[in-house]
Amino acid sequence: MEVWNGSAEEKILGLMKIWSGAKEIFPHREKLKELNWDDIVKPYIARVIAANTLNDYYFILMEFASLLKDGHTNVIPPWGYFVPNSDNPPIELEVINNKFYIARIGNTEEIKNQNIQCGMEVTHIEGETASEFFSDKICKYYERGTEQANNVFNMFYILNGQSNSKVNLTLDGSMNVRITRNSVNSDGTRFIFRVVNIEPSFEAEVIDDILYMRIASFEDEKLADVILNYLDNMDTPAGLVIDLRFNTGGKSRVSEAIISALISEETTTSYWKYPLFIPAERNWGRSDKWEITCNTIKPRDGKTYSGPIIVLTSGLTGSSSEDFVVSLQNANRVVTIGQKTAGSSGHPINIPLPFGGTFRVATFTALTKDKKEYVGVGIDPNIEVIPTPSDLANGIDPVVNRAVEEIKKL
């Protein structure tokens, strides 16, 4: 990490790298026009110059990049995705119909003594309504591009803060509690947040002769071999349920290798659309040309699965996991259950920023087979299933239950 020296020149340079990088690379040109990108940057110049600390400076840059509202375009500060010396209480929230509910809790005396339970609504955080707090304090800096992506991904940040500090919550409108930002359970184990948990990347169990697979990420290069070997060495299940609700993506070659075992005929991936920037053409008054391309996925040599497939989706299902869904849809091989996907794809390029940070900017937008853009929109599930507060309180997963029911019908 570069040493922070508070130089005005370096601070302006970082802001200009984001401004110019987005102007030349960002594929959603209509957003730049709507924002009036050349003018909207101006007040940020004075703000970055006035920033006194590395943290202040980078949160201004994060806010500026978040104006683009794109899941693959953001500023990663020198400390990465998590502020140093920060933590969460062992509580995970879930958004249901624009309200914030406790979905999971850890096992601590503090939680037990205050009678905090799953299914309770969090109405206020630090005295501010939960929705306003979420918008003003979280999404302003960690914008994911769609409401549904914000509502899942940013649940990790909503209670995050200085480690061992207290956060004040109001539950069910009248019950005030103070919770320590310490994610360690009473037995010394750490509470695992599903949003950021990619280990293990693959888990499987058989439910009534139906194979349920949770794939947490497509990042692991060895994952495809693990899953294909697993399928090769088991009896053919009556149905396959693939849970991608907490899969933010990874490497396309990994997801495509898995798809090759689930199809009997050649299929295509999402279509990727990106501008071809040719300065001479612009100088002649001609508009940029656009390229549209895709990959082809062929059935693997060897055993393939031809039974019914259901993929579970949520607002976190994005990037290569969203491509996974589209590819199977193109092959007419999947029913999706859950909630709308993230609407996030873009294969970002990394631009280094002063003092060790990075600006990631999307290089393409993505389309379905019928050339419908889903970046910034998401893909609706075939069957929408939204958990209820009662489901959370009773530890019920209605999405998995519905998937099992649908497989049995098939």
C-alpha cells in the first residue's frame, strides 16, 4: 500500500482517473449522459482536496463511482472490501418487501439476554429508520446497480462498524437493544455471514432422491472437476437443484465446464455487447461501433445429466452465476425459483488509484438470447418465492422447499 501523504495533486489524480476511465470505458453511455458526467465531477474536486485522511478520501471516491449504479463498476480502497478493525454483530438481516428482518443470529449471551430472535423487524438503526440508514450510510458508497442486489449484498455492511463498538437497534418498532460488533459466538467460533461465505465453494446433499447442490462461487479453478467427478460417481438423481442465491460469480470457464455436463446439445452463453473506440472514426463524426459476441458451450465428452434442473436465484446471483442461468435458459434446461437476479455483468478492467486503491470499471453489458439487456435490471425467476418473517422465525427455507415440490411434479 502506498503511503498517504495528503497531496492535493495525488487526490485530484485519483478522482480524474475514475472520471476519465468511466468516460472512455464504461459501456452504459446513456448513464453518463443522464448524469452529465462532465459536470457532476466538479464538486468532487473540492471535496477530495479537503479530505484529511485516507479513509475520508476513499469514501468520497467510492461515493463518486457509485453514481454509475453498476455492479461491476466500483472503487476498491487500499484496505479491500472490509474496513480495517471493523466487525459485525452475529446478526444477519434480510429484506422482505422493503422491510428489514433478522434472518439469522449467532449464539451469544448478549443476544440471549436481550431476547433477540429471528423474524423480528429492525425498524431503526442508530435512531434512523432502517431504510434511510441503509440508503444514506451504505448504498451511497456500496452501490450494486439494482435494488435487489443492494438488498442482499449490502446486508453485510448495514451493521458493520468499529470492532467491539455498540450498534443501537429498534426491533418491532418499540424494543431497543444494543449489540456489540463482535462476530464471535460464545463457544469461540465465528458467525458466518452467507453473503461473504465462499468456503466451501461446493456442498451437496440428497433430499428425497433429489440432488441439492449449493455452489457458493465459481472462482475456484478446481470446482468444475470436483462437481463433475461428483456427478460421475453417483446414481442419477430424480432431479437437480442448484442453489446460486449467494453466488456472486467467478470465472466463466468454471461455470461453463459445469454446464457442459448438464446439456445434450450445444448452447450459447449470454451475449456481450461492448463499444469499439476508434478515435479516427470519432474525428470523422461517426458514432462508435458496437460488437456483440458470445461463447458456445458443447456437451462434455462422457456422462451428462438430462433430468430436470432447478436453479435458485436471488439479488446476489450475478456475473458468471447469472451467465450460468442464461446459458441453461438458452438450452431450455432450467426452471428458476427464488427472486430476481442481480443484473450485474461486465468483466471489469482495473485502473490503479493513488495510495493503493483500484477503480474497477465494466467493459461490456450483457444480453439474453433475444438480445434483451439484463444488466441493471436482473432476470425474473420462473417462480417467485419470497420468505416471510414467519419462515425466518421458524428456520424454514421456502425456496428450497418449493424447488423440491416442483421437481417431484416433473
